[in-house]
Amino acid sequence: MSSKSIGDRLGELRRYRDITQEELAERSGVHVDTIRKLEQNVRQSARLGTLRMLARALDTELDRLLGQPTVTTELPDDDGGLIALRDAIQDISALPGVPADDFDEDPPAADDWMRQVRAATTLYWEGGYGELAGSLPLLLRDGRAVAREATGSLAEQVWNQLALSYQLAASLSTQAGHLDWAFEAVAKQLQAAQRASDPLMEGMGVSTLSWVLLRQGRWEEAQSVAERKADALEPSMRRGTSAHYAVYGNLLVAAATPAARQDRKADADQYLNFAEAAAVRSGAVRTYGTAFSPVDVKTQIVNVVMAGSEPEPEKALAASEEVRRDLIKRPVHLARHRLDVAQAQYQMGDSEGALDTLLEVEADQPEWIRYQMLARATVLEMREEERRRNTRLRGLAARLGVEPAL
């Protein structure tokens, strides 16, 4: 992991753009003294909203400014890992005009392969990114081989599960900070969903696309694509299925976060109100590689309240009291919600409470938390404001890679 500070990366990006600190201040709306102190390493971090404004003004992704870590801590074998995942997503043989490879090995049985997809989906939502990075490349290659052989109704099932495999690839690539790979994986997901003749899987593809665009800083597009797809898929009040309501609700949730980032809180609230109504109709359901329920929407209410240029931590903590954490079935969902709570606690002045929450998340999800931008940014901010030596905080900072180990 890079030993450079945020200030080091900020200075490099600013000089690459050939602009002065004063020009960056004018473009970003961040005070020049803050920029100067960051670049001089007098300050080690700033509020997440400030860092977002700096990244946007520098025409870069926030992950790059924060120093996105790799997913795996151990070198993979020849068949797996991030580079193998890139190669599996960027399938050269699928390009027009490129001669296809000869396929010597028989593909696995379709049922066996689809069971592997379900296992990989579980692994993702349990936060097992390293193990998933090792197995997902082969899963994608096998899936394409199975799809070539499948016919009839089985072919539609296989294409549906191949779409889900690409959704996992897009999600893992996003967590690893490779947003260009993620965008390509979403494109493959949408193509596979069309081959499966499954408009709801298309809807989940657009939901994933919205998240990728959000991480790229393309907030307006992230909101727009999710909203338009939700409108296109809005279920009938009388005939809507649980899966239909779940996909529709996921799209509304996907639209809410970028709306809040743009300080369009009224739009975000409206999306979440409709999503909550959809969740009531769907009930708690797992479908298309994700979970959806009323409690999942309530966690997003907390997330949205903390987004934008003016977070409302008191309101976020009040909303978190209404979240039944025992009903959140996906470990990663619960961990992500707890990160929002930690940030709200810290902004309310409860540094010890925030640290306790972060350490609890780390205990539950030791691998997952290392790759979360919000966790890294919050810990950096807490370290910046630290007034006394705090061994627990410094230990967490070292494990998250935001300062050298003690």
C-alpha cells in the first residue's frame, strides 16, 4: 500500500493539472489555507465533503485521492486475482474481428456452475473479497463456455446467472477502485440480461451502473439512469411480484444517494419514500443477487442524511434508532450502516463512541473494512483532530493503511 499522504497525492494531482493552490481553492470552494496545510502535511486529512470537492475540482476520483488499497493481501495463484479478473472482464475473444480461441476443455455442467454463482454471491455479501477475487475469473470464463452450449429455457437461466456473475465482477472491481473495469462488467451484465430476456435483471444492472457512476463522481448521471429505469419498471399495484418491487425499490435507493450528494435532499427523500412503500409490498426478499426489505431502506435513510455538503448527524443518529439491526441479513449491509453511524457519532463530538463502532465493524468484517473509503476518511479525520495519544485509534489507522504501523 502506498505510503504517500493525502497531501502528497493532492499536490501531485494539482501540479499535474498545472494549477496553483489559489486556483484549486477557487475551483473547489475549499479555503486555500486548508489546501496548503494538506500539501505541507500539517493536516493529514479533512472532512469527507471537503475531499470530495477537491477531487471533483481536480477531475479525479475520490478513491485516488484517498489511496485506494488492493483487495487481496496475498499474491494469488495463476487462475485468480485482480489481474485475472480484469482479463476475464475484458474478454479479447469477444471483440469483433479477433479470432476466437479453440476451447479444449468441456464446460462444467450448467447446474454445477449455477451453484457456484450462488456461492460466489454469498461470499461477496459476507465480505470475502480476497477469496472471491481468486474464484471469480474462472467463474466468468466457465459461464461464457456454459452459455455457448446451453439451449432453450436452460440458456435463459444460464444467461441470467452470467449477468449476475458480471454484477459481482462490477461490484468487486468497484470495491477495489478499478472503476473502468466495473463499467465494462456492467455493460456485459446488461448484455447478458438481454440474452436472458429478463427486464428485472436489466434493472439490477442499471442499479449497479448507478453505483459505479456515483463512485466515479458522475452524480447527476447516477441519479438520472436509476430514476429513468425505475420509471420504466414501475410495477402494477395489483400485479407486481415481490421480485419486481425489490428491483424497483433498489433503483429508487440507487437514485437517492447521488441526489443527496448534489444537495437535492428533497428528491432523495422522495425516492426513499417510494422505496419504503415498495419494500412494504415486497417484504424481506433476496433476489437478483441482493437483499431488499423495509429495514434495508431505513439504513439508506441514515446514509442519505449524512450525504451532501451539509450532513445532519443528529438526524442520522435518530434515524438509526429505528433500524432493526437484527433484521439485516447481509453482513456487508449491516457493516456499511454501522460506518454511517460511526461518522455521525464523530460529527456529533462522540469520538470514543465512533471509535467503538468502527472497532466493532472491524471485528465483524476485518477484510471488508480495509477497502471502505468512508472508514478510511473517517479515521483520517479522527486522527487529525486527536488531542492525545490514543493507542486504539492509531492501531485501527495502521490496520486500515492510513498511517504507518506503530
